[in-house]
Amino acid sequence: MKKTFFASDFHLGIDARHSSLEREQRLVRWLRFVAPQAEAIYLVGDMFEFWHDYKYAVPKGHTRLLGTLAELRDSGLPIYFFRGNHDLWMSGYFEEELGIEVYHHPIERRIMGKQFFIGHGDGLGPGDKGYKLMKKVFTNPFCRWLFRQIHPDLGIRIAHYASGKSRAATPDAEKGWMGDQKEWLLQYCLYKLEQGTTPDFFVFGHRHLPINWLLPNQSSRYINLGEWMWAYSYAVFDGTTMEIKFWEIEDGNIITEKEH
């Protein structure tokens, strides 16, 4: 039986455990490895450290990845992309050039007989009011128009600088597991359950922690896909079980409810 694969938070464009180029090469190897067994691939946001759909220009780099995605789509493999907080500014390039459908908000979808709620995860759950306000500014049509007036060489440099400052300002306490009462995406899942949304799987990225958490209704799971800066984690669904795995890394760690 074919399987469905999920991954997120590659942040290509900056170096981490390995260089951005080596991470891109690893990602291409992963895509080519899973493609023959895949019913579909979901890329759940922050593929790049920064991406902006300019009218006549494409951000430099990532040619191996973009070419592989185009090749897989041309072969008929369904690939879906979810806009993240680092690639908010997508407006047609992936659809027109790669044939990849881009989602700008979380979706509910039935996959192989199970119900999924899928989204990048940014701006969901309690708190983080500063980012939620900033997101409204960044996605405002007039603000986007203003940014387009800046030459791409300068605009991309500004974006990378701001992204680095934001990453450096993230408190160390938020980089690890904060406890089930403070994990905002877990709290968002609980809120959705209270509102009557009861999928088999909530699937998010953004948090940069591989998480496989059984929710209190004992039938839904919160899956966080982790990231490809350090962990190289992804999830695979075989029609029954959702499993988090690690690509070319042996020391991966998954956070589960049994550990806390």
C-alpha cells in the first residue's frame, strides 16, 4: 500500500547542523527515496528561510530542490505545500511553475480513511500576540506592494537580517519542550477538540520539535513534524499508524505524552 509523507521547516538559505546546500541535497535524496512509495507528499511550511514571489525574479538558489519537485509533479505525484511564517509571500510561482498547490491556511482532509487537520502552525493557539500582529502587517496587500518596490538584492538581505534577529531573540526556554500546559499548538489542539473538531491527526510544523502526542479524547493525536535544521525529521502515514522518522540521522528524539 502507498504511504503519505509529511515534512516541514527546512529553512533553506541558512546554515545549521549542515550547510544549506548539504541540507538541500539531503532533502532531494529524501524526496527521491520516498517518491516511489508515496501516495502524496505534504510539505508543511518554511521550506526556505525567506521566499518572496516577485513578478519577474526568483530568489537565487535551491535549484536542485525546485527541479526535483517539478520532476516529481510532472510524473504525477501529488505534492502539497503549506505557507509558513518564513514563506508568507507566495502568490502563484509554485502553482504556475511547479504545479504544486499552496495552502495559506490550515485544512481538513481525509487521507486513506483517516481525518487530518493540517497547517504550518504559526499564529495558532494562545499568546504570541506580537507575531499575530506582525503577520497581519506582512500579509497586508499594501505592505506587500511597498516591499516589492525594494530591489530584490536589498529586500532579501533585509529579510534575512530580520529573520536572524528574530531567531536570536527566541528565549532558550521556548526552544525545548515547555510542558503540556504551555505548548501553544498542543493547547490549540485541545481548543479544537472542545469546539467539536476531532480529527484522527493534527499535523503541524513550526514548533521545531518532533512530537507524537495522544490527546485526552484517546482517539486524536498531535503530530509535530520537527525540522530539517538539526533533526531531519519527517512523518509517514501508512493508512493506520503515523510514525515520525529521521533521515540520515541516528540520534533523533520524539516527544510523547508517555514521557511527561
